[in-house]
Amino acid sequence: MGIEIEAQITGSVWKIEKAIGDVVEEEDVILIIESMKMEIPVEAPCAGRISEIRTAEGEGVEEGDVLVVLE
């Protein structure tokens, strides 16, 4: 079972910085959510490889939605 990274705020996905299969280190920015005219980075909580991206640029997300899965 992978580590699920959730949205911490409601907004829309402004930019996806990484791709499925990319290896990330702890605190690497995976994507950026735009909310209330602010850009909020979503960071990796630990090192791993991205196995799923469950959102797309421009898509709306709610707090608690799973955005990315790390293996």
C-alpha cells in the first residue's frame, strides 16, 4: 500500500511538477494548488516514487482528496 498525499485545502490544481514514475525526496514539490489567489505547494512527506497522480491541471480539488500516491 502506498502513501496517499491529500489536498490540505480546497482549490484547483494550478501546476503538476512531477510525473508518474518520478523519484522524489522529502519536501520535493509535487504539484501546486491555487486557492484564494495564493499558490500552495503540495510536498512529498517522504522519499519515494510516484505511482499514481489522481488529478489533472485545472481540476478542482476538495480538502482531503487524494492527489498523489507514493510507493
